[in-house]
Amino acid sequence: MKKFILNLCFIFLLIFGISCNAQDAQTVTAKIESENIEGTLNLKAVAKNQGQVHQSLNYIFLAVKKDRGKNMSSSQQQNKFTLLPKESKILSEISINVNKDDALKVYLFIKDEKTAKVIAKDSLEMNAKSFKNNVSYEKTTNEENMMMKGLIINETKTRIGDDFYSRFYSLLMLNAIEFGFRIRVSEVPSTGTNTQLQIFADDENILTFFARPEDDYLDDIVKETIASLIQYDNDRQVTDKGFIY
């Protein structure tokens, strides 16, 4: 009888403890704070733990902008973080130049580190009707659509890098070329004052080259980039079909 009571108490404490942890997880809140200073929108991702339990979490902070010329660009940041009981913390900051005609959607997701489930979220929108339905807050709440398939992300840092991105994006739009995966154009330091541009299809680096200002060079490398993406897409589709039984 004594052993039965001890076991019952243990089960009760276990269930109660799990219930408390779940309840505390729901006390984490997410908030996007914004401030417009002379055409520059400063965005802050803020998390607050209103509970009494230490939290280990992940966040994804994503901003997607569409300008008057229908060019889309985005900035995405994600990382792990912790929150002490009753602690409020600024997770990340993004600054975006915006005009009154620009469309903007910003998302903040906070996920439990162990379960990877979204436990808090917030969004901010400006001229959101300019976006197509595939860029929506509801559709980004699951992990598969979080990466926004078909999105072309500009992570260049120099004038040359931005020039390449503009030519690349314009050629895609001119020829109505679309891909079913996320494309990221990243720029990283190289030797001396030079930089390198890296092209990612989803998270796979498919092409790396030096950033050079010559028009002929940029035009050629844009064509090579698109050809590499088409080849990647074809290989990807062949691989996917190979697993159909």
C-alpha cells in the first residue's frame, strides 16, 4: 500500500510538472517593435518570458519587401536564445529603407527548442495587398512554408553585389523563369578588398564567383547562374521521381 501511494505521488508530480512546463511555455510572448526614421524602418524582434521557468528557445525573424517595380527582397535572421523568468530580450534588429508605395510583411516566430513547435508569433504589414497569396502570415506558420519557396533573397553588401542581384532578378522576371525552391544571393569577404558572391538553392551552395564591376562579366555570370539553377532544378526533379514507388 505504501509503495502504491509513493508511485501515485510520483505520477502526480510528473504530470503536474509537465503541465506546469507547458503552461509556462505559453507565457512566452513575441512582439515586433517598429520605428520609422526618415524613410528607414527600424524593426526589433522582442521576446518576453512572463512565467517562472527558464526557457530555451529558437526564433525566426523574417522581413519581405516588394517595391514599386515589383522587385522582392528579404532579410531573415534566426538563432537560439534563452529567457530567464520574467526576462524581456531584444533578439534581433532589421533596418529597411521603405517608400510609401512599398509593400512589407514582417514575421517573428518563437519556437520551443526541444519540440520545434511555434509557441509565440507576431506580424507587421504595410500595403500587404500588393503581395500575392503565397506570401501570407498563415502559410508561414509551418516549417515547410517558413522558408517561402520561390523567394529570391538579396544578402549582398556592396554596389557590385546589388548590381548583380538586380540584373539576375530582372532576367528571371523578363523570361518568366520561376523555381520551386528558395534562392539566396549572398556576399562574403574575399582576399584584400574583394568580395565573393554565393548562390544558394535552398541551403545548397551551387555557385561561387568573384564580384567584379564589368558589365560583360556580370551579364555572363547572371546567365551562368540561371543555367546552374535550371540544372539544379532538373537534377532535383529527377531525384524526387526516383523515390516514387
